[in-house]
Amino acid sequence: MLKAFAWSPFLKQKFKFFIAKMKRDDLMTLSSLMGAGTVTPVIDRRYPLNEAAAGIAYVEGGHARAKVVITM
């Protein structure tokens, strides 16, 4: 993130910091949709914890088309 802030003045794209605000009602609605099968998470790849570095490299390489999961 610090790199993005440092480069921001020199790029056309502007970096803005964003943190999602989780609301209980929204999470409950999402949970019920997932439970009903209306919304399903898409997982691109799974990596065991001892291969976390490979998973991070895969994401940083721009190859991930969905979520990449590190399992324990």
C-alpha cells in the first residue's frame, strides 16, 4: 500500500484507501443466500499452508481469476 501511495502522484490512476464496513444485517443476508445456494463463492486454487508463498506469487502474478485459498 505504501508503494501505491508513493507512486500515486506520478500516475493517471489515483489510489484511494478503502475498508469495507461489515454490517451484521448484510452478513446475515449473505449467509442465507449462500446457505440457499443462490450465491456460491468461486475458488480458483487452494494451497496448503506450507505452499502459501506459491499462492501469494500466483495472485501477485495476476493469474487468479477467483479467490485463492490457503488451507491449514
